[in-house]
Amino acid sequence: MNVRHTPEPSRTDWARVDEMADADIDFSENPILDEDFWAEAIRWPGPKKQITLRVDPDILDFFRKQGRGYQTTINSVLRQYVDVQRRIEETKRHGRPGKTRPERP
């Protein structure tokens, strides 16, 4: 925990937490992390790369009007396009789309 960025002191009794054994922790509210849980997980693709990209002015205006985070939105749109294209390729190769999300770099 980074204390410098915490607006108010923690109400957690960290000394008591530090003294607890793993067996004393109640995990009953945690979800079961089985294969079904991870089926729709998205792998973090790693740090983004800065590039120069030329787009039509109306396209840029559209995304900028979406407000803060418009570059992230552009990335999400491109991600969806790539995922669809990968599924199409999978279908062409195997005659059916894959059952899982495409692997991401």
C-alpha cells in the first residue's frame, strides 16, 4: 500500500492482519477460479507502443468528441476489428470459429 497517495489513514488493523495465518482467512465469498472463470479473461497485451497514425479528419473529430480517453477508445475499436478478423481466419482454416478468445500478444 502506498501511504503517500492515500487520502486518509487506513482503518485496517494491519498488525492483526500480519499476525493471521492463512488458515484463519475466510475465503468463502471469493469466486471459484476454475476454467469457466478464466474462459473470458483478457490477457494484458503489455505496454502500449507510441506510433504516428494518419486518419481522416472526420474520424479523429468523432473520437475526440467522445472526450477523455479517446485514444483508448480508438485502440478498443481496433482491438475488436482484429479479434473479428482472427475469428474469420480461424473459421477459414478449421471450418468453424474458435471457442475461446484469440490469444493476444
